[in-house]
Amino acid sequence: MSVCRIAEDGDYCIGCFRTLDDVRDWSKADNARRRAIWAAALHRAGADLPKELR
């Protein structure tokens, strides 16, 4: 969505829970890397991975 807001501590976006490196790398990441980024973001958000991604 191109609308990121970084948390006060600078660790990740408070909307999508991706780190700055994740956001920067997203456009050139392959599917495996994108799945890894989302898995880490879900973990930071306190959400469970969908069965399909486990």
C-alpha cells in the first residue's frame, strides 16, 4: 500500500510489522523471501501463521 509508519523505537512498521530492511527488499524479493518476511511480520504482530504457510 506504500503507507508505512515506523514505530517510535524504529524497529518496524506499525501497520504491516515489517522492518525497514523488509520494506526495502520487498520489491526485489522472490516468493520464498516474501513468505519469510510475512512469517516474521506475523510473529512480530503476535499472529499465527496460516496452515498453508507452516
